[in-house]
Amino acid sequence: MKRRILSASLAVLMLLSLAGGAYASGDDISGASYAQCYIAVNGTEIQETALERDGLFYLPVRAVCGGLGYDISWSQEKNAVILTSGGSTGNVVLNLNDQTVTENGHTFSMLTGSYDAGYLVQNSRTYLSEELFSELFGVGYQFDSTQNTIFLRVLAENSIVISTMKLSSEDENLKVTVQYPQISGLDDNDVQSGINAILRQAAVGAVSEGAQNAYDVMTTRMEYSNYTAKAETFFDYRVKYNQNGLLSLVLLDYQYAGGAHGGTVQKGITFDLSTGKELGFSDLMNGDFSYVSYFDKNIRSEIDKRTAAGELNEISEFTTIGEKPDFYLANDSLVIFFQQYEYFPYAAGIQEFSFSYATLSEMFNSAFGFLFGKTAQLSETGTNALSVGDTAGVTLKGNPTTGYAWYYSFSTDGVLTETKNSYTPDSALTGAGGTYVWNFKAVQPGKTTITFKYYRSWEGETSATAENTVTYNVTVS
């Protein structure tokens, strides 16, 4: 998927006008030529269809969010879709007037960075792009061309709360608008404090740079009385991946210090939530594989395609990503990006290049096998030997419609931590059973036994029979 993030509204309009046939956000595209495909949410087909064009999918908000358990309402006054739920993304407002999303107090643009719009309207129905939908509602998606169906599944996100801290001020020299994230809910307070300090310092650094720019503006105004420019700092973030004990964010730092336009620096930052470590690109990769040359070749090819299509031109030739490229993790892919002016002109924005996890399976460090669906399964027999950082899974069958559910406990806490907990129905038939999946990450050396029991909650743990009890012995070194 093609992605770009632009740093100024003028550049956004320029790019949208250059995208031949693309619709600007909010256009009513009734009667436009879009293919349709079916939608299944957690294995259950819904009545409405998705729109598809050039490999990009747009999902009907009311139908899909209803299937995810949201209550949907419409504000005529605000021209906004309002979604409410008791989950972590409990309140989401899609404001069609100013093309923004407000999620639990965090307001950001609907534009996804691609040439195509982040949302469309057709026959009075609002559709969100698959990319924005995945980011907002924590769902994974996969298109099956043989069934002409896009399958959506709810992702098991980390058990943390992400709050938005805000700062805004304005005087004759400087306008400041800052939103930065702070997390809570981690068991290790030291790790949590360390991550929050890094995120807070990034925002402080942006404000400090803005103050220096304001001083320069003030100095220039003292010298030239007709100089009217005002410095501006705009700092924001997006949550891109929040699963399996990892948190990947994008930090956006826009600065204007006078002149024709400002500039945005984008930073991708990925944390291991068990240790607080910032993961570098090489941490994710298998050192035995020539991964740099693989990315170089594929990015070079994609640049050539975009150039041939008239979407892009280089101001300096791209040759290699090097050892420390800018990147972030998305729900379905690893994304490498380049800063403004690094290889392309300002109007090109921040060019992004996505690589699906499935295509990178040989290149990833085995400890991150969960990214492409490869997780070692724990065995009921013998002892399962893991190293700190390894992830292993448990897969069990069950049927929640009977009232039964699986419950587990550790004989020793702190050795393993759960990073995934999901259930997928085997079919859309009423009363059908399905598959439960848990992933556990080894966080410190030690021994523990995981005991799973299958019983009805009102009958209690002691009602679980031997046939409905499964144990896994694990040693972490």
C-alpha cells in the first residue's frame, strides 16, 4: 500500500490534486466506479459490502462497528459519526467537517498518508479506509480473492491505557499545539516511567525548538518592522502497533520558523513493554540474512514505479536504507520511511514503504515470529525450554456458547507474561465452536507450570474434569 504523510495543508491539497482520479476526503462518491466485496467480522458475515478500488478497501462504518459492538449515532450539528463502547477505544468521533478523528480525547487527521482519502461517503454512508480502520479499532484484515471477502479479526492488544497529554499556547511570536502519549497499566513501574520519560522528553524537545524559533522570529521583527511571521510548533503521535508486548508509535514534530513553509520530522519508536527497551531495526532482523539488500532492491523498485506513474521524483538517488533506517511496526506490516528532502522534494511529503510481515518471515529474528504468525507451540509432554524474549503459544478448542471457557494460572508468576488472547469461531453457524489462542513471552529466567482448566464460571474451578485440564511445564533461561 502506498503511504505518505504530509506536513502542511497546502502540501496535502497539492498531493490530492496530483493523484489522478483520487477523491478528496469527504467527497460524496455516489455513482463512482468502485468494486464491492463481502465482509466477515470474526468469522461472521455482515450484510453490507466494502468498496474496493486499485487494491484499497473502504469499510462501512455503521455495519462493521456495529459488528464490533459499538453503538453508532449521528450528530447533524457537528456532521460527525459518534461511536461508543465500553472497551479501550470507548469513544470515537469521526468529524466529517474538519476531517479529524477524536479517540478518547486524542484528535488527529483522518488522512492516512496515501493519495486516496482516509474516508469516503457513498449514498449517505460513511466508509473508512482499511488502514485507518485497523489503526482506530484494533482489527487485522485479510482479503481472500477466491471468496471476494475481506476478513476482519479483532486483535488482542496489550493491557495498557494510552492517555493523551496536551499543551497549547499562543502569543505574537509562537503558536504551540502539543499532544503526546503517556502509558499506564504496566506491572513494572520502572519500565513504565522510563517509557513515559522518553515520550515526554520528545514533546519537551519540540517545544524547546519552537521557543528558539520564536526568538529568531522576534529578533527578525525587531530588525524589520513589516515582518509578520509567527513561529509554530505542532507535535502529535499515532499508535501503529499495540500487541504481543510491543508498542510502536509515530511521533510527528512540525516546526515553522518563517519562510515559505515549515517542516515535519517523523520518528518511529518501538518499545519492548517487558523491558522498556527501544528496539532498533537490527534487533528485529535475523543477522544471518542479507536483509539490507532485500529492502534496498524492493524500495528501489517501488520508487521507480511511483516515478513512472508521475507520482514522484528524486532530488538525490536512493541507494540503500543503511543499518539504521527510520521505521515503525503497523498491524500488518513493517514500514520504512524517509524524511522530507532526504531523497524527494518537499511536496512529496514523507515517503513510506510497507512490507507485509508474511513476506519477511525469513528475515525476522525468531523472537518476533509472532509478527508473521509463526509462534512455537508449547507441548503438554516434557519440559518446554525457552530463552528470555522467546514467545510460545497454546491453542485449544472450545465452545463459549455452552457457557464453558478456558481459564489458566501460573505456578510461579513473573516468568511468563501473556501477549495474546484470542478466539476465532470455526464457522458462522449459530452454536459453532472455535479455537482459542494464547501467546506467552518469556520475561525472566525461572520455572513455571501453566495450568488450563475448562469449566463454567458459575460451577467453579473444582468442576473442571481431568479431561478438561491441560498443563504445560516451562523453563526459561
